[in-house]
Amino acid sequence: MSEDRVREIEYAYHVRVFGEEWARINFLPLDERMREVARIADFARSQTAPKEPGS
Amino acid sequence: MACAITSGMACVALGVAQTTSDCDILCQPEGLPGLLEVLEETSFRGVPPSYRGSLSAPLDAPWLRGGWTSHIVWPSKEDSAYLFVFGVPPHASPGWELEVRGSYAGVNTVAEMKRTDRPKDWPYATALGVQMLKAKDERGWLSIFDDEMLTLLPEEFPLSEKVVSQRPVLALAQRQDARLRPAILAEVQFWQELDRLRLQIFQKAARPYAAAVRASVEPRSLRSQHALRRDLASAHLPQRPMEDYGIAAYLREARARLEQFVRPELLEWLPQVEKYFTMESI
């Protein structure tokens, strides 16, 4: 297994199905990833995103 | 006693981030009295918890062991918090409690729980499957549902006969067969039919209980709500609806539904799913 090749395949998949922004976040270290998700959730909330679960 | 965060919040920790407004947890049924005590003492923005909705089963072993879920809410004008409690992970392998890592369910459990009737969940299963392969866990092959990934990854990770026997579509990936893509789509549709039928079975079984909950006056405290729901469940909520329906009948019905819209030659590539629907895993 070539780790670089696997990372390339994996990253391309994340970009294709989740988009560039989520792909970038997914490859961050855990603490930075948590902060980014919280930032996005706060922003969505500030834009009156739906509050119902399962969304 | 094991209790673990699963679904969306576990995905964030596992490197497949998403935003979600609810927290799903798995809790071994024998740990539910302890969980109830913790919840009673936990407020959110100064608000105490309540049972949510008429379909929520009591947080009690006989029902959660049979596949029901309990839904708890901390209702807040600004920002409510939601908790879903599973006693067993739906359509997942038994033994989830042995794979808990810290506060989170194991990656295989989370990936298997993502095989739902909602199309948006499937890319998460695939991404988690790749992570498992990177961690040298060959069960990852069972959670990858993208034809391009299944074409590229056999060059990087070993694919054993044992795994191929559990999931025949992997044989198509091994030999770069053009039927791979339609076969995967048929496989995903099969899982979606299984999940859709499972939910329909639970919804139908819940009707008398849900009507009784709606007709009652919900007490204020979670403990009193719990006592009321347990009484109503004892009278109106079957503990094991999947067992009542029959696992063999359930699998037959899901396959019959699939056969209505999938080409017959693709059915031979469907996976063996019986092991995910034993009485211990529903």
C-alpha cells in the first residue's frame, strides 16, 4: 500500500461527495476539525437554519 | 456497562465531519437505569429534559433490547438539544460494545448504522470503510459503496476470499467488471428497502402506544414521564416487533420489493445480510 496514493484517492473521494470545504475539514487534526464544525454550526444557526433533529 | 456516541457526532470524531442537531447514543440495556439518572440531573440552558414525541419508547431494557429507540429533548427557545438512545444498533453486527473507543462507538458500528434508507448517509459509510482499510480492518470492504473507490482500492489493499464470500459484488471489483456499478446500486437499494420496511414495521407496531401517549397528560419531570410511558408501553407497545413479524418474512418481503424494480441478473450479487438481523442485533 502506498500511503500517498491512498490519501490521494481518499481526498478526491471526499471532494467529490462532500465538497471541497468538508474535505479540507475532514483531513484536519481532531481538535481543529471540531472547531471548524462548531464554527459552521454556529453560522448556520445565526442564519436561522432548521432546528429539528435529523436535518 | 457500555454507552457510546454514534452516528453524526461519531463521524466528526472519526474524520468524516458533518453538522447534526441531534446526538445518537448506544447504551447497553442494563445501563439504562443509570442513564436515566444522569439525564434527570442534566439541564441544557437551564431547561430540564423531557421525552420527545409520541413514538418515543420508554428508556427501558425490554423495549430497547427489541429495537425501539428513546427520544429525549431539552426544549429551548434559542436552541433545543436532542438525544436519541439505541439499545441495539439497527442493521449492524452484534458485539458493538466490544469495539467502543473512548466516548465513541467503533468505526465499523458507525459505518454499518449508516446503511439507512436515506441516500445522504451512504457516502459516510464509504468514507468510514476506507478508514477501516487504512487501519488494516478488512471489514472496511463491506462498507464501501462507491464503484470508483471499489475499482481503485483493490490495487492498494488486500481483498481476501473470506470478504468476497460475504459480499459477492467485491468479485466484480476484483476483475474490474462493467457490472460493478449497477450491482452496487442494486445492493444499496436492497439495504434501503430493508431499512424502509424495518421502520414501517416499527411505526405500525407503535400506533396504539402513540395514540395512548397523545391522549395522556405528560407529567413535568422526566422520571414521572418515564413511569407513565412504561405503563403505557406495557399495555400497548410490543417489545419485539421484528420478532413478531418474523426475520425470514422480513428479509423475503424486502427482497420482493427490490425485485419489482431491479434487473433480475443483478440479484445474484446481493450480500448475505442475515447476520445483521438476528434477535441480538435488531
